[in-house]
Amino acid sequence: MTTPEAGESPAPGRGPGGVEEAVEAVEQALSEFADSAKHVADAVNKKAGRDLFAATGVAIVLLGLAGVSLAFAPWGFAVIVAAAVVGAQIEIGQVFHQQRGITVVAGPLWVGSAVFVLGGYGVHMGGFPVLTPTTFMIWTAGLTAVAVLVWRLTGPITGYVADVTATLFLLVYPCLLVSSLVLILAGDDGPAKIAIFIVAVAATDTGGHAAGVLFGKHQFSPRISPKKYWEGVAGSYVLSAGLVILMTVFMLHEAWWRGLVLSVVVVTAAILGDLVESVIKRDVGVKDMGKFLPGHGGIMDRVDSYVLAAFPAWLVMNWLLSYV
């Protein structure tokens, strides 16, 4: 074994000093990597307009929950829909009150909406000979509207019209539109069709953000949503069409072009649904409807695209994909 001659320095990395230098170099490299990763993440989030990584994690969890319920307990999905509707109504009602002084007639709205969604599914599945889902839902909507109008009589006269109007608005948006999902669910191949719908909307969001972040240069709607780009819109149509066509062919055994038509309708409605909620938030002066979901904001911020796309999807499925 040889030793360094007198006056010579130890070889790099050997001896106590060399080990310390190596550790410091590794720490420095890791620190630089962490800084670079943070800068990249900040740039991505800035262009996307939200914490995209947190949002992705939340979306995966929610999609997994929906998938499990559809596979093993479809009634559980109906409960999820009802809970999402009431949760969104609570959020929007709080924003209306804080920003505009409008008080939603909460009791009749929440009870009526939950009965509307869950009862519509139950009647459809129960096969009652004298009561169709459509009849039940019309009765429930009418009785809820009557209850709202009467219940609000106990409050002050000033603000009656604003309070009632806002409450009935929330009966339609999101409740009436989203209830189309339970009708799809209760029909032929219901869980499969719901899965296709969810994937279509999720692909709209994912494809739009990915293409927008990577290639976005031309703003789609600068007045309403400046973080959206035409390149993102193209990404939404491409990703959704590819997935929906595959699912339509292999899960429903329908012609590919039917899946293409469905995807085009759903993507268009989902994009418009996002713009509708953006306008509502800008009108009342808030960035998010709530803070319940990291990376998304509130429940309504997560389901806005699903809300407006649900009814058109139900219509197209009735027309193209057998009876629902």
C-alpha cells in the first residue's frame, strides 16, 4: 500500500476532507435540482392558472372513487352526485351572500335537490308502473319551487325577488342539469356510459391544460378566461375523441363514429361549462367558489364542466347509443 509523498495532497474524495467535499457537492447538486424543479412547477402553474400538480392528485382520487362506485355499487355514484350538487349549492350560496348580500332559501333547496337526484334514480331503478322518473322529477322540481317561494315569505320583504331568483337558479344550475347523469346511470349499460362521460370530460380538462401549457400562444377567450388557448381546445378534442371512440367500440360495441359525435358534443359543452362558471365568478368577484379541493378551489370549480355537459350527453346517448 502506497502513501502520498511529503507535500502531496490526498487524492480527491479520499480522506476526511475529500468525503466532506463529496457530501457538499451532492447537497449542492440536490439543492440546484430542487430549485430548478420549483421554477418549472411555478412556470407550469402560472400558465395553467392553478396548482396543476395538486389538482392532478385530487382529480385522480375523485376519478378513482367514481370508478369504484360504478364498478361495485352504482347507487353509490348517485349518492356522490347528490352530495356534489348540494355541496356546490352551499358554496355558491355562501359566495352570493358574501359578495351580493343574497340569502339562498337553503332548506327547501337542499332537501328538494337531494330528493330530485336520488329519487329520480330510485324511481328509474324501481320500475314503478304509475310513476316514471320524468313525472317524479317534475313533481319534485315543482314542489321545491313552491316551497322556496312560500318559505321566503317569512323573511324581510326587501330582497325577496333576489333571494328567490338565486335559489331557483341553483335548482337548475347545478341540480337539474346534473340529474341527467342518474338517468344515464339507471339505463341500459348505465355504468359504462357514465364512465365514458367522465373520461370524456376529464380528457377535455387534461388535454386542454397539457396542450395549453406546452403549446398555448393564442388565447381562446381573453375576456372571460385568459388562461385558455386555442391550442388547448385542440388538445381537448383530440384526447377526448381518442379515448371515447375506444371506449364506445370496446365497452358498448357501437360504431366508432358514434363515439366521435359523443366526444365532440361533450367536449364542446364541457368547455362552455367552464366558461359559464368563470363568468359567474367574475360577476360576483371571486377567484374560486370555495377552498374544499386543493388545486381546484371548491366543488363547483371541479364539476363545472360536468354540470353543463351532462344534459347534452344524455340527449346524444338517447339518440345514438340505444336507450338510456
